[in-house]
Amino acid sequence: MINIRIGSDVRQVPSGTLLETLSQQYEGAFFAAKVNNRLRELTYELKDDALVEFLDFGKVDSLRIYATSMRYLICMAFSRVFPNIQIKFSNSIAMGIYGRAINGELNPTMIHAVLEEMRRLIKADLPIVRQKETIAKISKYYEKQGLIDKVETLKYRKEKVNVYVCDGYMNYMYGYMVPSTRYLREFELFYYTPGFLARFPRVEANGQIPEFADSPRFLRVLNKAEQWAVSCDADMIYKINKKIEAGKEVEFVNMCETRHNDRLCELGEMIVRDIDNIRLIAIAGPSSSGKTTFCRRLEIELLTRGIRPLPISIDNYYLPVEQAPVDEFGHPDLEHVNALDLALFNQNIADLIAGKPVALPIFDFTAHGRRFTEPVTIAAHTPIIIEGIHALNDLLTSFIPSDKKFKIYISPFAQINIDNNNPINLTDLRLLRRIVRDLQFRNTSPEKTLGMWPSVRRGEYKWIYPFIESANYIYNSELTYELCVLKKYALNALRRIPNDSEHYIAANRLIKFLKYFKDIDDYLVPCNSLLREFIGKSVFAH
């Protein structure tokens, strides 16, 4: 017998007891567990004394396993109903996973048939069994199915790999899985032209399937990003690695940077065409999107067109901490829009647009107080640039008519997959950027950054994402080569997280992910690149 502690409960169980068996003695729907601070599938056998924490829909690690298992189930259903259709998953849209056919067309009738097959598979309660196989055997299996993306990706693995088999269907999803199909009851699947959208519970929605909010403009940006990646042969990690192995790093880096330049040019042209009306350029995006560098480069883009914008920092309009709203824990909520002096901000912007002189506030974060500049005025064709978490929220700029605003949403929308069934998580890209930047310039350890990340994400879902579709322009700030550069910075930092840390599981997951990428030396990164905001030596840092 072995001793197992689950919270305050300690019990003896036979050695070899499955986590799944033990979980059934507790109330709740569990999909994985932490065992002595290691993430384990429910098929894991307990052989020694252990501290166990079962994970439900309220835990991000559990929901990641659920999402991985859902992609597996969708692929399995397609293989049964439409065996000749190959599916490619992209990233999150409308808080769901978007998928499409890469060798055919889908329609609502087909998606309904897949949905019915998924329901049948779930009802059948089919076990999903992990087994270790050689790369040679799995590659041969995928070759017979014409899945070249998987064959090429497996070349970057070691001799053996864990695959999952369910009722004769085999696939490898680069992540842990639930024990059987019956665990996957909570989901939505519907046609979303020209593909489909799969939605399931999210941590941000308290373990529920969030209310659907259509995001057509967001989808167009993702589609453009994928089209570009495919056209440049950089939509898969193995394709990126082949460029590096062929010595084409300089070409690849400059292709990506030129794409940034082209979008800035496009943005500049849009603003110039309507400069008679545009008085306020508002920029917002989630953490580590590259807003600081983007603002400087946009300012330069406009200067080349004879437009001299006035940048204003929203940070200077924070109210004293004691006047800020409080969160659910009773702490000052500095991310709340009402933590800003909205009346003063609106009045200042309105007066500037009217041609009046305005003394602008400068917030002293050390003294927690304000001082003011000498009065400034702007010309009739001088737009004001603001950047911040609430920049797209009309509450922030309620005095300004909507036709006088030009709203820009910025975020990295990388459309890189491990293989067609396994997309890279967009959030992981931003998290890695932040880990590197925080360590480089803020003396913040990776553990502290990982600890703050859930709070950062909650703020993004509340104050940024609801306003994406209101933007006049969505700027994709990803650089397809960047993970090859960030790798060495992030790996060194993540490997220093001890295995008894609460953030070890997250660090270990990111380490495994980064190892797939070949290195690109950072000396190839231009000095004005947005990536320099995170790795250092940016010309805009002086």
C-alpha cells in the first residue's frame, strides 16, 4: 500500500492504482492531475507515496489537455466520415479553434456529419491508449496516408515517440490526452466558412464554453498570415528549420522584416488618405505585442509623409491608487478603465483638437502624483497618438467623434504549426517574448512572469479583446523567424526554474516546445526590428 495526499485527505491505496480510478472517489470532472508537481495523465499508475492534485476545467493545464484531445477526436471523426480530407487547425478565433480542409472544400452538411460522428464516438466511451513507437514505424504509417507534414516533423524527434491509439485510429498530438472519448462531452462544432470552429470550456470563462462573438476581421488577418507563411514556405516548424539548415537565415529574417515594413507603409497610406478627418490614432494590444516599437515606427512612417503626430502617454492619466476601483480581492485594480482620470483625458484631447493650448500631465509613479508640462498646441493636421490597454475603448475617448478616431489593434498572429493538426499557441509566443524582456530589462525572473501571466490574461480578455472588431486596422506584429532567436534567451531562463516550483510544469512545456526550433543568431536582427524590444539593442531604446 502507498500513501496518497489529496488536499487535506490522506488515504492508502494499492501500488499501481490508476489516477483515473482514484479520481472517481471525488466529486468533480477531472481531466489530468499533478503528482509531486509533475503533470500526469489520468492513466498514470501511482507506485509510490505522492501528493496529488486533480485538475478540472478551472485549471489551464487540464484545459490544454482537453483541447488537445478534442483536436484528436475531430481528426478521428473526419477519418471515419471523410477519410480523404486532410484537416489543418489554425489558432484561436472567437475563443475557439478554427479548422479547414487543405485538400478539398467543406460545407455545413459535412460538418454536421462530423459532429454526429464525434457524438457517437463519445457515447461509445472508447479508450485512448498511449503507446511508444519507433519513428520509423510511425513515419511509415503516416506516409501511407499521405501526411507528409507529419513525416517531415518526426525527423526532428528522437528514435521513439508516444502516439495515441483509439479504436484503430492512431495520431500524435504533441501533448497529453484524456483516457477515453467519454471525457469530451463539452464542446461546440459548427461550420464557419470556409472551415469550421470548435469551441470548448475556457479558463477565462470560468470553465464554461464562452458566449460566441463573431470575429470576421480577426479571421481575415489570420488567413492572410497563413497565406503569407505558406507562400514563403514557413508555415511549419520543419520548413523553417530547413531554411536554416540550408543557410538561408539572412534571406528569411529580411523577408519577415520587409513584411513588417510593407504593413507600416500600408497603414501610413490609409492614414494619409483620411488625414483631414483623423485627429486621434488609438493603439491597443495585449501584453508583449511590441506596441512601444510599433508606435515609434508608425510615428516615423507618418513623418516621412509630412505628418508630425503628437504622442501622448495614457499612463500619465492614472488616478492616485486610493481612487482606483478595487478588484474581487479588494486590491486596487489598476487595469480598470476607471483607474484613469477619464474626464481630464477627454478634456485634454478635445481641447488639443480644438486648437487650444493644453498643459499635459506627467504622472510620477514614484511620488504617486502629477506635474504638468508647459502648454502645447497642435496644428489642424497633427494627429494625436495614444497607446494603452484601453485605447480602443470608447469610454476613454467619449468626447471625440468616432469619425475622428483611427483605431489600431496590434498583436502577433503567428500561423506556424508543428504539423497540420497541431498549431502553435499564439499566447505562448507573447509569453516567451515577455519572459525574455522581463528578465533582460525589468529584473523579473521567469517564475514571477509566469506567476503574473494569468492576471495579465484576465485583464486582456476583459479590456482588450472585446474591442478587436472595432479597429480600423489590425497589425500583425509577429516575425515568423523570432522563435528561432528567442529560443536561446528563453531556454536558459526557463531551465533555471527548479523542479519544485509551482511554475515548473509551464516551464517544462515551453522548453519542450522551443527545442523544435533551430537557432538563428540575434546579430541578424535589424536594430529597428520590433523583436529588439524584447532581446535588446533597439535603436529606439536610446
